[in-house]
Amino acid sequence: MKKNILLGLSIALLTMAGISAQYVHKAHDVQRIRHGIRTGELNRTEVRELRRENKKIMIAKQRASADGKITRKEARRISKMERKLDRTIYSQKHDCQRACRR
């Protein structure tokens, strides 16, 4: 509970401080992955895959902003990657491989 409150406050402070939204999105994804690990909804293979995708997104953001400006095309590509990661996290957490007991 305390971690969620602290994470929420840190996200709010980063947003108010003008820090780019890319880091806020990453923090939220990391929180979702950690929650999946803690509850047993994600197994090791899924966690490894999700972290790899998250790292690819961060590398794409760094490359896009290397010249000082992110073009619309680059922003759309990164946004598409983030949406795909969000969908993958959701589907992996709800696929009943570990946590669901039948």
C-alpha cells in the first residue's frame, strides 16, 4: 500500500515538474509488471519478455530524441510500441498460467 502511494506521488511530482511523459509511462509499466510478479500472475518467461519489450521502447525513445527532436513519425511508432506493451502486460497477467487455479 505504501509503495503504491509513494509511486503515485512520485509520478505526480514528475509530471508537475515537467519531466517527459515517457518516464511516467515506463514507471507505470514497471509497477504493473512488479504487481504481476508479486501476485503470481506472471511467470519468469513472461517477465523476461515484458522487460525486454520495455527496454526496446526505452532504446527507441533514446534514439528518437538523440537529435534533440522527436518527429511525429517517431512519436507514433513509440506510442504504438507502448500500446502493444500495455496490451501484452494485460493479456499475460490474465492468461491463467500461474495465478488462476482451476
